[in-house]
Amino acid sequence: MRSPDYTRLAAQLPAVYQQDPVSFAQVDAYLGLADDLNRAIVERLEDLLLGLGPDAVLRWPADVPLDAGPDALLRSYLATYDEVAAWAGFVFPASWPRTEAGLARRRQFLARSARLWRRRGTPRGFLSWFALYFGIVRADERPYLLEHYKAPGTVAAPAPYSATLFVPAPRFADWARREEAADFVHRYAPAHVGMRVCFVNPELLTRPPLTDPPVLPDSPTPSQLDAYAAAVAEHEAKLNALLCSAVSEIDHRNGIHIHACVDGGRPHDRLDVGRLPTT
């Protein structure tokens, strides 16, 4: 094996086998055949991640001729990544292009898939998976997950396990893109959580009550405890108000119009559909 820590099989035999040097040499030679086989198997396993893993694009596929051309090479890499993803029961989204850019996204997913699967039942894991799925890199484009238990008493979510995913609207202005986001939530949200999606102005995610939650000081005094309790109650009330008034933003181009658009693309919206209730 390539590892310097590998010990030959004959060397693992009890000491009694080594008392006769001639006999031991014969046993060592015989077991050396198994050593050679083990080395070949393990070397192939060591190369497996390079051939069938996230780093498959770092090597030339063995079944592709050197003069096959870039299209054949791309098809081979895509087929390899599709096969590896199938081991985890995952099919790459149709919205991921079958280009070099799509290949890079597939490689990124496969490199992070084990961690994503371990954390997918957690809020942080769900948001990380959402961002990777839709190619969200910038912090101001990341969604915000509000679990309703943090705002007890809200009439917007009477179910015990429910949440709202606030998604910045600009990246999801197109209706088909929003349908894809809603389908993602339906597929990958924890089964016991009822989650709705709300496409909002990104500025909403940078303002209270979604920012600066109350913090209890270390070793608080009685007056600090009272102030913290009052701040928590106020924070919950603001969250309740936000959940009860949450709507999805729709730009003028994707809004509902009767026959031809009489506004000529101006921001005025005669049907008041710039803010549709979220269902």
C-alpha cells in the first residue's frame, strides 16, 4: 500500500512462524501475493475519489480520447457527477445549466453534500442548502428563516411547528423561479414543519425586528432582567405584526394586467398588485 504504515501480512503472524527462517521465507513469499493484491485494490480505492468524486474534473477521464474535444469532455464530467449524485438519491435541478458554470456548481454541491445532509434538518443547514441550490453568494441575498415559536401567540401560524422563509425578491422576480423556490421548500423543509415562502424587499431583512434581538447581559441585575423581559415581549409583538402583515413583493413587469399594460412600464399599478398576500 502507499501508506508507510502498511505492515506485510507475514509480519503479522505469531512469532512462532518466524523460528524457522526457511519456512518463514516460503510463507512470506506466499502471503506476498496477497500483499500485492491488497496494494492494487487500495491504490484503486485511493484513486476513486479523484475519478468519482468532486475532484473528477482535475483528471482526464480514462474513457475519453485525448482528441475528443471540449464537448465530449464536458459530457463525461457531467455524467460522472450525475452518477455520484445518484448514490445519494439526488438529481441535479434542471435549472442548473449543463455548462462549465453548471459543472462548477455540481462540484461544489458534491464537495459539501455530506455536511449538507448532516445539517439539513437544522435552520442553518436548510439555509445553506437553499443558498447553494440557487447560487446565492452575497450576504444581502440570503433568505431569513423565522420560526414562529419565536413569536408566540401569532394568529398567522396557529400550528405548533411552522415557519416563514423571507426570500429577497430581486433574484426571484420571475414567477417560474418563485415556483422553483416554493417547490424546494416543499421538498427539503423538515417534514414536521409547515413552512411558507414570502418574497420581500431586501431592506426588510436589514431592519428590526429581524435584526438586533434582545440580549440578556452576563450576571444580570434584577432591573436588567425586568428590562430584558420587556424587550422580549416588545420583540415578539413586532414579530407578530410582521408575520400578520407579510406579503410577497411583485415587480411591475411580473404583475397582473388586464389586456395591455396601460401604464407603459411606469411604477403606478392600477390593480394594486405590487403587494399580493402570501398564501
